Amino acid sequence: MIRRLDLRGQQLNSRDLRTVVPRAGLDVEHALDTVRPICEQVRTHGVAALIELTEKFDGVGLDAIRVPAEALTRALDTLDAAVRAGLEESIRRARLVHDDQRREDTTTQVVAGGTVTERWLPVDRVGLYVPGGRAVYPSSVVMNVVPAQVAGVRGIAVTSPAQRDNPAGFEGLPHPTILAACALLGVDEVYGIGGAQAVAMFAYGAKSPEGEWICEPADLVTGPGNIYVTAAKRLLRGLIGIDSEAGPTEIAVLADETADPDHVASDLISQAEHDPLAAAVLVTDSPALAEAVEAKMTARVATTKHTERVSTALSGPQSAIVLVDDVDAGLAVVDAYAAEHLEIQTRDAEQVASRVRNAGAIFIGPYSPVSLGDYCAGSNHVLPTGGCACFSSGLSVQSFLRGIHVVNYDRAALEGVAGHVVALANAEDLPAHGEAVQARFPG
């Protein structure tokens, strides 16, 4: 079901390890050729293009791209009580964590009469993408909206693909659980658009055939999606800000002989459940644990709901059990892999976790499974994939903020440094820069 990769006895540096660790293939460059005409169609034809593309790709005929306010209210009113309680607790915990991420303005007095202030301001408007393909993700509404609200973003719009097979009364709209999550969070600007066309809608905005703005352009788009969403983000980056180019989900588990094989197997399967391209990787120095985990996985996969999807993910080249000499070697492997989700199930797990340098999120010990982070840990589950955790972070309040330097020097402070400015300007053969300072001190 899952392949073995034996690295025992090999002395591999981080560069070598990056070439041998399991990795999902994601040909975003190839997908650009597909999404380029889609984005251009949205740019030139606005709402009419979005309606046409939704019927073409999702099989849903739309009368309008925006979800009516009454549908949001109805979705919340009819939401299962247990699901509502779960969402409310998820929101509460996410707010606790993200409230502590707020940044304060800082002012540095460089010299007497000269200060530089770093002022943190939210972007004005964001477009938040919530997937709606194989599964329903109201949790992604929470993870996108909460940090944007805490950051102080004034304009928040959510989009999620319109569903053909929704419950009665919600046909042709995003899934009602997603709509209910928006209503719980007080977001009333919601669109039933998915795919690359949704990213283009936020980048260009969308007007009606009569020329009325139905969706205003946004400054930033965040949230995970399929390869076409990712390709559209890459294509339109610069016109619009993006959080990341998210690929298929991935989990790595670093475990030794103290780990419970059933815990490890169930956690690997939980992420394989997302997508046939999802990656599940176990790194261990214990052949006995590897054998036990594989046996538990075989039993669990046979009884899980999405057996075919899980089996495809676990048997793909992106998934493996990696055998290493010891925990130190395992740390080198997981750092090279830079997993979206990394579980540490070893002896002294907290100490081992403190040595990890590259991961989107780290889950310590037997009672911190990735599933907790997906819903109710308080952490954010929109995380870097495909090894990007070695240089980027998950979604947070900072994702929605911009730092602006505010420079305030008086006459004496500028005069005191004028000579240095002139010298450096002349060294760069930009004498007018120095003259702009000298003009303030004639004679």
C-alpha cells in the first residue's frame, strides 16, 4: 500500500535529502496555459464570463454570482446544532490565538529630532477562497476570515464554488454549511464562484453587462484551492497579492518506538482522505513501528469511508515510510521535507520539536493530532505546502497587514547627516539626490 524508503547508513546533506524525500508532482506551469484564457475572459466580460464559466466547469447555471443575504440567514437557521457549536468553538479559539498576533506600531529615535516609525495597516479589501470540491470546508471560512477581521480589514469577500447537488433550497449556491459559517462570522459578501475564474474575479473585479460593479477588485486573495486556483494566483500575482501557491495537503510524522502505531496510522490516513494527491510520510528509526503502522493502515483503509481516495494517496510517489538511523537523522529528513503538517511522536517530543526548523505547523505528542489543528486547536490550517515552509509561513494576522515606514526629521537632524547623504549619492552617481538635501541649506 505504501512504499518504503530506506535511508539508513547513508550520509546525506540537506541538499541531497531534498531530492530524495517523497513529493507530490504539481505542474503549475502547465496549468498556466489553461487558466490564462479563463482569466482574460473574466477581465474582459466580467459577470457574464463568470456565469458562463461556472456552467462550463461546475455544471451550475447561475442567475447571479453573489449569494443573496436571505440564503446566508437561512443556512445559519437550518444548521445542525452540533456543527454550529463546533464552528462557534473553532471561531472562539481562533480569535484567542490570532488576537495575540496583533502588531503594534514602533517608533525609533535615530537621532535627536529624527525618528522612524513602523506603522502597521491592514489591506483595504481581501478576497478569501474556500474550496468546495471533494469535501466541504466551513473550517476554511474560519481560518481565512478570523485573521483578516483581527487585522482590521474593512472589505472581506468570500467565494466558494456553486454546488450542483446541494440540499433543497440551496441549489446553485455554495454549500449551506459554508454559507452558515460566513453568517456566523458576520460576512455578508459571498460569491458562488470557484476555480481560476474566482481568483480573476478578485483581481480584476467583475461588472454586470450594464457596467455596474458587482464585485469590486481586491488587494489580496488568500485560501487554498486546486491546481487551477494555484496557477491563477501565480499568473495574477503582482496585480493582486497572494498568500501562497498551495498544493495538495501533506503530513509528516517523526516517530520512534514509543509511538502508538494506531495513532500514527490514523493520522496519516486523515490527511490522505483529502485528495488522491495528498502526501502521507512517516519518518522513523524503528522498523518494528514501521511494520506495525503499515498493518494498522491496511486495516483502517479497508473500513474508512473514502477508501479509494485514501488508497490512491498512500500508494502514490508522494507518500512513503522513510527509515532512518536515529531521531537526529529523522530531524534532518523532516527539515528537508518542510512539511505542511509535522507531528512529533517520539520520546521527549517537546525537546525534539524545538529542534525543527522547517514546518508549516508542528504537533507535539500523542494528543496533538493534525485533525485538531484542522478545526479547533486555535492555530491556522492554511499552511505552506510543497517544501515552501522553509521560506514561508501559514496564514496569520500578519498576512493581512502592511508595514509602512514613517520618517520624521527636523532641520537639525537632517543637517547633521547631510554630508553622508551627499557622499553616498555621489558614490552612486546620483548627484541630484545629494542636491535635494543641499537645497535645504542654501549658502
